[in-house]
Amino acid sequence: MEIDANIVIVGAGISGLATALALHRLGVKSLVLESSDTLRAAGIAFTTWTNAWRALDALGIGDPLRQHHGPLFGIYTSSTVTGDLTSYVSYTNKGKHGDHEVRCVRRKALLEALAKELPSDTIRYSSKVDSIEESGLLKLVHLADGSTLNAKVLLGCDGVNSVVAKWLGFKTPSLTGRSAIRGCAYYKEGHGFEPKFHQFVGNGVRYGVVPCDDTAVYWFLTWSPSSEESKNLQEADQLKLKQFVLSKLGKVPDQIKAVIEDTKVEEIVRSPLGYRPPWEILYGNISKDNVCVAGDACHPMTPDLGQGGCSALEDGVILGRCLADALVNHENEDQHQRIKNGLQNYAKMRRWRVFDLISTGYMLGWIQEFDWFGMRIVREKFLSAYLSGLFLKKADVDPRQLVLEY
């Protein structure tokens, strides 16, 4: 069965749904293909920085999410070696482009908020892409169920193992040799944490605790596993992962340890940390003809800067605006060429931005986890506040970039 479709978006993750909603707000219909039978809620939660909130406001879903996710007011960084506070950076300071806004948002809540605003026939579930081929000006998207979509525009928002990115010539993301373990603890009667980001660095690990709302506390641990640790954890169940995290914490307050202890094992996940080498972003095909990629399909990055999901929201707003500009009110012009130009404009706007985020995040993670004694002293005595300040600096984008006007 063949189906004609103007815009096909592969992947109903953050970037895919954000792009679809941006297009919808601008009066352009799209079809989102999702390989699973429901929205993907993997990832638990993530810190949403100022740039993300500007994008969410442009999409019209900022206020509903604010109602359930309280603001954070600063980041405490402490040493896991000495237990001492090494820096505190307030989120209430103004940035170059206005006030900062930082909250921790549950991934499931964000995806549901995006999907809720879309027409009911926008997302097609259980639709796995098998292959892509060209047919004149169209891209033929062949699905596992035997159907084919004839797409005038194909947008790959299908994550780190993107079929569309592979078609564009991108390689599989590189592994850093580092890993992350994440979890979330829930407290029916409230957790009692102040609305601040608590970060602990030292002994080769970086560990953080962030309250999402009155009842949920998100946490993460990143480190470079030894060969023995990799072997032991490769087949480890979630209980062993929990015990491993507790063994890595170092000198942290009992309240912090309790968050791990209170986390149910089914709420714990482990994943290797990968990224796209930044030079591939500079020289690769983010867009080609009437095809482009966004989100993790374009720029997978380490989580050290907290910009993976945030930059995906940026992508959605900017891509939606560039594409809508190419499609609306230009009936007498070469539409295919305008689409091509619109996607190239999107790629041009995003290329250096995500190059910067990938590079900064990679170096931030390396400096925080590299535990040679001299580096630890320099990090704790001189660099701690600067490194924490990078979170705010890289999130302080010009709000004029994140508007749905063309």
C-alpha cells in the first residue's frame, strides 16, 4: 500500500514531536512515524534549561509544564573526596538575554504535553522504517508492515540509531568509554529537598540529585568504568546497579544516599555514553535535498551539559519555522527548491550551535571525571564555579531565535 504524505517525521521523541507541533502552530500538517506502540518514556527526567523553556513557550506548552515542575534556584557542587562545598551558582542571576529558568521535567510529562496539542491523526504508532529510497522529487519510506509513504519532505528525528541519519551518510555515534546510571525516587508524602541542583564530583565520578516536583527526585551517576567494572556490570540486574551506585558516592550527606536507597529497582537504568564527533557535524549532511535530521539523530551528545533534550526542543522550533516558511504562501514558486533552501537554512543555523554544545559537554565531562590529584585540586579550588556556570552560559540563547514567526 502506498500513501502520499507531504511531511514525514520519523520518531515521536522530543525533537520529532516538537517539530510536528511547531509546524502545526504554523498551519502545516505532518505525519509522525513511531516504531513503538506508545510514546517512548525512556530517559526518566532531564533538567530543562532556559533555552528549553523559551522553546516550550514558543510551542505553547510552557505554562502547563510549569504547573507540575517547580523552579530550581541554583547548583551546589561538592567534592566526593572531602565532602566540602566547592561552589554555588545561583540561577536567579540575569543572563545576557534575560532571566534564567531551570526546572527538572519528567520526560513522559513532556512527551504527553507535546502529543496532546497535535491533531489526533498526526502520530502513527507501530510504524518502523525499514528503508528509504529516492523516486524523482519524492522520498519513498518503506515500513516494516509493507506499506510505503511517498514523502515530499523527510525529517529524521529517530534517535542515535537513526535510519535517516545513516541514509544521509552519518556514521554510528562514537562511544566515549563512559557510562551513566540514572534513577528516580518517589515520595508520596514529599521529599523535603530544597529546589536546587546538588552535584558531587571526585574519585572519577560525577553524581547529581535534582528534585522534579514535590514527590519525585531524579538522580544520575556518570563515570568511566574499568574493564573489571564493565565486565561485572554488563549482565548486572538493577539491584546490583543500585548497590554499585551506593559504593561510588564517597563523602555525601545521608539525605543524598537515601535517595538512592529509596529508589525502586525498576526505576534504575544504565546506558553507555556516546556522542557524534563535532567535526562530523561541521562536514556532514545535516540536510540534503528534501531530507534532514534533528535531535539525537543529528547531534547525540554526552549529558554533562544537560543540553540533549533542550537542544532537541530548539531544533523543533527552528526546523518547523524554516520548513513552514518554505511551504506556506508560495504557490507560484518552485516548492521543492524552497524546501531544499529551508532545510539548508535550518542546518546552517544549527551546525555551529550543536558543534559548541557537543564539544563543551565532552570537555566538561572529561575535566569533572579526570581524577589525577593535580587536576582535582585545580578543579575544586579554581574551576568549580566556572564549570557550573557553563550550564547557564550555554543555555542563554537569544530568544529571537526561538519564535514561531516567519
